[in-house]
Amino acid sequence: MYQALDKFMNIETWHSYHPLDEARFFQALHTIVHEPDFNADQMAEYMREKVGIDRNEEEHPYAKAIEHFQAAAWAVRQYLDATQN
């Protein structure tokens, strides 16, 4: 399921917080966030594996971006769960 993020992460600037990259993330997230077994923590783990960093590399620019997207994904999922959409 998390392979839906590959196209987003294949863009060189995906971790830059640029508004276009943010939009691409949310477009990719839209395709998976409704899945019953979606889990933002597992999504973040997939992203870390894809770029070759582990959970302990907290200062790596990719790690910070992944943490940002993980929090955003949880917020979206919680909103959807709360509003039953």
C-alpha cells in the first residue's frame, strides 16, 4: 500500500517542505489513507527504508521530513475517523 508514496518520493525535492511537494504528498496520501489497515507509523517506516535511514538518525534531513509527513498523515487519518469520511 505504501508504494503509493514512491512517485512522491522519487521527486528530488520531496523532503524540502515546498508547497508543491506538500501537495504531492497529500495527493499520494489520499490514495491510501482510507485503507482500513493504514498506519502512519508504518508509512514512516516504509519511507525510512526507501531512503535508507533508520529511526535513530533523527537529525538527518529526510528523518525530519518523514516525521513531518507522519504527523500530517496521523492528523488526516484521525480527522477522517472522527468525521467517518
